[in-house]
Amino acid sequence: MGAITPKILETRGAVVKKSVIFIAEDVSTGDTITLHDLSAIDGAAALNREDGSAVTQTVATNVITIGGSYSDIDVIGIAVGDSE
């Protein structure tokens, strides 16, 4: 496979979003992680620190809710969004 060269239709100066890298310990299903440094999360990823697997989550405003079936895991993650 080769590199694809895109056709640029328009370029705009973008406002840089704030990113937050976080660690949460002893996380279980249904727990929430509130990122006070952000007023709204545009995207987030969370990983189980033990095995590196993705952690199921949902996001609303600046709160990440853990889904799936987890019990007392440590999570590392990153979220990008608007600052307070």
C-alpha cells in the first residue's frame, strides 16, 4: 500500500482544544470520572492499565461513565474538549 495524497478543499485556523490525561484507580462498572478541567468532552479513550484493553465508556458534558463489566480496575485515559 502507498501513501495517499489528499486533495485539500479548505484550511481554517482551528482553536486548539484542551487535552487531559488522567488515571483513575479502583474503577468499577457504573462509576463516573469527572474531569473538572474541561467543560465539555469532545472525545475520550480509556484503557485498563493491567492489560491495555479498551474500557467501555460513555461521555456526557465533562463526565465519563464506565460501562461494560469491570470491578476495581485501574484506568488511564485521555480526553479532549473545551476548557472551563
